[in-house]
Amino acid sequence: MMGLLMSMVFMIPLSIYGEFWVNAVIIFLLSFICIFSFSYDYLFMYVSYDFGVDLLSYLMVLLSFWICGLMLLASSKINLFSNYDKFFQFTVLLLLFSLVVAFSSLNFFLFYIFFEVSLIPTLMLIVGWGYQPERLQAGIYLLFYTMLASLPMLISLFYYYSFFDSLAMSYLEGDFSSILYFLFFTMVFFVKIPMFMLHLWLPKAHVEAPVSGSMILAGIMLKLGGYGLMRVLVMFIGLGLEISSFFMSVALLGGVYVSLICLRQSDMKSLIAYSSVAHMGMVICGLFTFTIWGMVGSLGMMVAHGLCSSGLFCLANISYERLGSRSLLVNKGLINLAPSMSLCWFLLSSSNMAAPPSFNLLSEIALLSSVVSWSSLTMGVLFFLSFFSAAYTLFLYSYTQHGIFFKGVYSTNMGYVREYLLLILHWLPLNLLFLKSSYFCLWV
């Protein structure tokens, strides 16, 4: 692990003095190095200096490298107009470093520190390269929601340390029965996932962020919450089973409610951002069933959602660069202007509504079976959740691709090779992962 971390440290001069595309290629090279050092199960491998990965951390680290490489590929306009491009590269590198350290740290306190550190580059991305003046408000929402919820967790970490004299991830133990302690420990992860009612920062941050900010928020930052919950819930199994009905109810009904909100959105980015809340609600449901199927489904859904949601944000940005608007009232009839891009819209939209052969389908089947096994009463809500998920995705696809295109479009092109490469690199892993889906069962 130290090899990967030190290689990122030595990339700092390259990000400041080097070429934009060289930086992107090297991040992709690091992701391929990461692929070839696969971690096979729940045991920690590549242990060095308090860093190491098991299968859960490995998948998150690999996703971080992949998405950060794609972020640079998506942000060519920053390079083209020299919009502080060196500083942008450095910010992305800093963000990648903090995420990799957070996911691969074996010490919970180290995880907490870099969990907080990752906020700073994200805030810099939103405030520095965002589109509207409201980006300051969005950045403050993001910062204060997370900071407010994470301070109780710091106190509870010290409290835990006073009992067990260790904060090692692999030795988290004890069946705590205090609801207050449980909330102190997990609230920050519920904010980060985000759970319904704690999600207000997410649509704001997505809408104001540049495409790279949206990609990292949807692709990785939400996964920090799921990753943290997967690690922490081991300490609260007895209590978790008692109070799981509350969290399941909020996540399921919140998912249905957010899906209805999606059907009334006129902003593409806002629609995709709200759909993230519904998808991550399913992840919370899977975790609170405390079953193997639930854990496997949640892990799969986090990886699948990271790739799918990031790809949809890229598509929304491609349309925004052509038409200068994210409104569904302006983005119409795009199939006439860019038919090949319309195919990409179709492929990623179908993955978003969990159509085969996407990995979303496999993880959703695992989640549905685990939630129904927890209580058969959830079947009705799950039906509506799946139905509305397909409804708002079809709404997004049909509104953008069909109809009469905007008469104010003077000229447009059908897409650059870079854009198609970007979308293929989102879609291919998303639809080929199901071939190796057995690996997702090995972590539990």
C-alpha cells in the first residue's frame, strides 16, 4: 500500500509542472497496478505502516483511482481554457490521496482524520470551479453537515479507546447497547451516505459542483458513509437488530418519496443527484438486515452506483457544454443532434434502472431478497421503489432524447473521441463486473 501512496506523493511535482494528460494517464496506470494486486477476501493484505486492504477497502481504493482518472478525462475544458488547471490537478491528487489513505487505513482514528481531510479538496472543487454564485452556500452546506455530525464520532472514538486501548479496524468488538453511543458513532455516516432527512446538502452540492466535483461526490464520497457503516455496525449487532425497523422505514419510504421528487425535476443534475439518495437508501436497508445477502448487495450497489451515477453526470455535462443549460426544457431532441451520444444515454440510463446485464441488477436482486427476508411487509414499498426508479430514469432519457430540439442551437458536434472513451470506461466495468460477482461474496 505504501508503494501506491508514495507514488501519489511523487506525483505532486508532476501535477504542478507536468502536462494535464500525462497526469491522467499516470492515475490510470496506478489503477491498473491496483487491479493486478487483487485482494481476495476478508483478510488484510499488503499490510505496511498501519495501512492494508481487505476486499472491501480494495474495491473502494480501486474505485477511487478509476473515478479520479475519469475526472481528469471529463475536465478537458479546464485544461483548454487554462482555468487554473495546475491547481485543479493538484486538488484532484490531494483528494485521491486522502481517499486512498482513508480506505486503506487499519486504524480508525487515521480513517477519521482523512475522512475529514477529503472534505477540503471537495470544497475547493465546488467553490473554485463551480458554475453559479450559490456554490459558496452549497460548499458551506457540505462542510457543516459533515463537520457537525463528525464531532460526536470523535468523542465516541476516544470513549471506545478508553475501554479497549486499541482502534484497530480488525479488532472492533464489544456489543454496545446504548442508542446514544450508536448515534454518536454512526450519524456522520448517515449524513455522508446520505440517509433521507439528512440529504439536503447533496442536491445542492451536486448542482453547484463542476462535473469533476459531481463525479467524485457520487462516485466515492457517498461510499465513505457506506464503508464506515460496514466497519462500525459489527459493534452494534444486538442493538442494530432492535432498532433496524426505524432505519429501514426511513430509508424505504424516503426512497419512494425522493423518487417522486425526481419525477418533478427540471434540472438534469438535480434529478441524478436525488436518484442517488434513493439508491443509497437501498444500501442502508441491506446493511440493517444484518444478513450476508444484505452485505453483499450493499457492497455491489455501492460500486455499481459509483460508476453509473458518475457516468450520468458526465452525460449531463456533455449536454451542458453543447447547449449551455441543464434544464430539461432546453435539452430536448438530442437524438437528432448526436445519435451516438444518445446510445450512451440509453446504455447508462438502462443501467441506472437496473436492467440486465448491469451490475446494478445483480446487487438490487441481492438487496431485494435480503430486505424481503427481513420482513415480507416491505414488498409493497420495494415494488414502488423499483417502479419509480424505472419511471424517473425513463423520464430523464425520453425528455432529453425525444421531441423538437432547441431552436437556439446554432451548431453542435456529435461528440469527441475523449467523451466516448470517458463514457465507455464508465459503462464497461459496470456491465462486465457481474461476470466476477462471486468475489463480492468473499468479503463477508
